[in-house]
Amino acid sequence: MNSWVFCCVVFVAAARGCSGQCRFPPSLWCSSFEIAEKCQVTSQCKEWTYPSINEAKPVNFTLYYESLCPDCRNFFEGQLNLAYTKVGGIMNLTLVPYGNARERQIGRKWEFECQHGKEECVGNIIETCAIYLVKNITVYYPFIHCMETTDGLPEDAAAKCASKFKGIDLDKIMGCSKGSLGNELEHQMALQTNALQPPHTYVPWVTLNGVHTEDIENKAETDLVNLICQTYQGPKPAGCKKEENNQLHSCQRN
Ligand SMILES: *[C@@H]1O[C@H](CO)[C@@H](O)[C@H](O)[C@H]1NC(C)=O
Ligand SMILES: *[C@@H]1O[C@H](CO)[C@@H](O)[C@H](O)[C@H]1NC(C)=O
Ligand SMILES: *[C@@H]1O[C@H](CO)[C@@H](O)[C@H](O)[C@H]1NC(C)=O
């Protein structure tokens, strides 16, 4: 570690002020991932000292769902949200809103038929357009999560949710959802869903690093945080720790 980098790390840590849990001299701060986390210099250490730590790939987790299915909505509200909040940093989440829908081609357009009626198709396409237009999951996840946990018509939920979060252009998303772009994008979701091996037989249906088994599905529905943590090959982030950290976050003398 050259001295400039060292100073930088020391400076940033000092600027954070006291940290009751960091009981290590600065020379050891980057010596392990755990110590770096305690001393709140993880990102500095990652960047400067052990870039190899970044080599662990995030766990691919894909959710195949349909917008109005009650079990899908429960999954969004419970396991998925917990995992996204606690261990989102090690999870590459992909959302595929299509589920048990069917499609057929009429002229140059696709006609969709959804399990929970026309409104469900509307919801699927709005969410598909949000994913496509917003691109950054950090921005569209809260919007889609909000839609999936808001009762009422998808169009109303979209308006309500768009006003709650930054970076969501409701007009653009609704325009997309009603036009040929949304139609084509939803067809892509259909292709992705229909390509599943084994084919899905219910929703929510998940794949972990591309694989679906009953065991993976059960674990995802009961303790997704743990499933992601167990699958991740890199050092476990704080969100993976079982016990909540009850220690006071106040200044303590070493
Ligand atoms: C996740 O998917 C991408 C794209 O298919 C692949 O390159 C990557 O290796 C996968 N990650 C893991 C952990 O399997
Ligand atoms: C995340 O998943 C998408 C597909 O769902 C894939 O294209 C992309 O490569 C993955 N990214 C990483 C870092 O694994
Ligand atoms: C995604 O959005 C978040 C929150 O606004 C932002 O911090 C992050 O830099 C964005 N990522 C990309 C790749 O633009």
C-alpha cells in the first residue's frame, strides 16, 4: 500500500468519527474483510488494497412472476424485499413480469392473456416498461416493489408509486406500456419465461444462478437472505450475519 493510499484510508476513517466497534490500529484496517467492515473502510480497502475481493460474482437470482398473483405479491413484500434490503449488494436480481400469461400473434402485435385478467397484463407491461426505461434496478426496484404491494388497479398503483420515488417518469412508462414498444418488450418477457428449463408450473418461480429446483424454490420462499448468502462465493457482507448486532453504536474508548 503506498503512503498516499494509506493516508487516504486513514483520513476517510477518521472523518467517519468514532466507531465503537473498530478496535484495531489503522495498519490493520485492510487486513481482513471483517475488520474493514468494523472500521467502516470496506469500500476504500476494496478499491485500493484487495481488489481481488471484488472478483466474487453476485448471485444471479431471477423472479418469474405476474403482477396480480397473491403469492407473488407476498413474495415481494416478504422474502424478496428482505433480501434486496439486506444483501442486495451480492445479488443480481432480475425481474420477469409475465408468469402464467399466454400470448398469440395477431398481425404485427402480440395479444396477451393473463391469469388474473386484463388488469394483470396492464400491470406486467407497466413493470416491464419501467425495467426497460429506467434500467438501473436501484431506481426501478422500489417502484415495482411499491406497485406489487399497493392494492387497486395497476395504473393507479403506478401513478401513486411514481410520485413516491425519484427517477420514475410516469408519462414515459405509461406511454411505453400502451404502445408497440411495451407490446414488443412484453413479448420478450414471454420468450424468456417460455425458455425456462424445466418449464415453470407455478408462480412465483425462481432461478438461482440459472437453476430451478424444488429445494431452491422452498429455500427462497422461506429464507431468501440465507439462500443468497450461502450461494455467494465471496466474503459474507454484514447482512448475512444471523444475529442482529445489538451493540451500541456509540463512542467507546478502546
Ligand atoms: C450470472 O449470469 C451471468 C450472465 O449469464 C454470468 O456471466 C455469470 O457468471 C453468472 N453468475 C454466477 C455467479 O453464476
Ligand atoms: C445479471 O443478470 C443479467 C441477466 O439476468 C445478466 O445479463 C448480467 O450479466 C448479470 N450480471 C452479473 C454481474 O452477473
Ligand atoms: C443507480 O442509481 C443509484 C441511485 O440513484 C446510483 O447511486 C447509482 O450510481 C446508479 N447506478 C448506475 C450504474 O447508474
